[in-house]
Amino acid sequence: MATKNPVPGTVIPARWTRLWSRPVGWILDHVVYRTAVTGKSNVPAAGPVIFAANHISFLDGPVMFGASPRPMHILVKKEMFAGFLGRVLKGSGQIPVDRTGDRAALHTGKKLLDAGRCVGILPEGTRGSGSAESISSGVAWLALNSGATVIPVAILGTRQGGEHRDHIPKPRRKLHVSFGEPVTVKRRKGEPGRVSMDRAAAEIRDALAEHVQDAIRATGQALPQEPGPGATTPHHRQTAVAGTPADHH
């Protein structure tokens, strides 16, 4: 059974949810697509881990899920938990989040980390260039309050060139997932909470952005091209504690 969370309306996904979903993730990465995975040795074999990835396509979450050496629970916008897809997401142990400000989802993530499990988050908050120039502070809150190791994850190839953000890549496309070096953020003695949060978010953002650029140089796979100045694009912002962890699984 799922373990109850002290935050009303939330539950901890049961461990069995990863048993069937892990093979499905592997099939997506290595049968449907051709995914090159590097940096697995950077992921701690045990203990709580936060996987923080850049975000260019709705496939980023599933591709990261399938490439990871450890199972994870990914924060996914609550609108995706409807119909058949919603049942799949719930059955695979993913966490619904209200992007307007959802402390319940973050507290669920913290409880999972406290139990030694792994949480995946796409801290840019919405699909975009994937350069990680700005992120939500939800990932910083999780890291500071759980003590979990943060692993920056660069995902490339799920969207290329000028492809639309809703584009579905054709099967057998070459994808790249790179797990970066561990990042640890801690509160400093006498430092106000807000200052700690901003500093931690900046450290994670810089580590993720640098790792994405390293992955681009290593693979030769560029980030997608974003719409020009006259186009309508989502507004990126640094948010407070709840943040906007992800818009798609």
C-alpha cells in the first residue's frame, strides 16, 4: 500500500509502481529510440537523489526515466493525470503537481527522498530551449530540506532544429542522456532562508546549464531553435518555494 503523507491529499507512491515501468522506460530508450547514456557512474548507488534535467520536449521525463540507473518518481503537471495517460502516470508512481504553487507535491517528493528514493524534476518549468538559463526554486527547496544529492541531467535530441514543442520524434532517432557530476547544496550558518534558497537555486542552475553545454560539445547535438522575437513563448520565472517543477512527464 502507498504510505500516507502528512500533507493533506497526497500519498507516497508504492515501491511496486517501478517494477513494470522500468522495463517500459528501457524499451522507449533502446527499442523505440536509440539513446546513448553517459555518466551513470556519477549517480550514487544508494541514498536520496534528485535528478534535475533540462526540458525541450514532452519526452524528456520518460527518456530520463528509462536511462537512469536508479528508478525515480518524476514531478508531472496535474493536467496530465487524466484518462488512460493519467492511469499510466499514477500506476508508474509519478507525482502530480499544480504549477500555480503546489507545496503538497514538494512535500511528497521530500518524503520519498527521506525514504532514500529518487525524485526527477524538470526545473525549467516548461519546454523551451533547454539551456537551463532559469529554473524554479522547487528543486532548491527539495535539496535543502532533504539533503539529497542533485544530479544534473542533460537531455538532447528529443527535439531538434525548429521542431514544434509538441513534435513527436520518429522512431530510431538518436537521443542523448548525460548524468553529470553530483551537486550538494546546504544551508550556511546564520544565512536567512530566502538567501539560502536563492543561492542553492543559482548553484543548481549553473551546474545544470554548464553540464548541458558540456553534453552539447561531447555529442555534437545542438539544442532546438526557439521561435523568433515576434512569437509567443512561455514566461520563464524564478518562483518561490513551490516552484513549477515540470509541465510534462
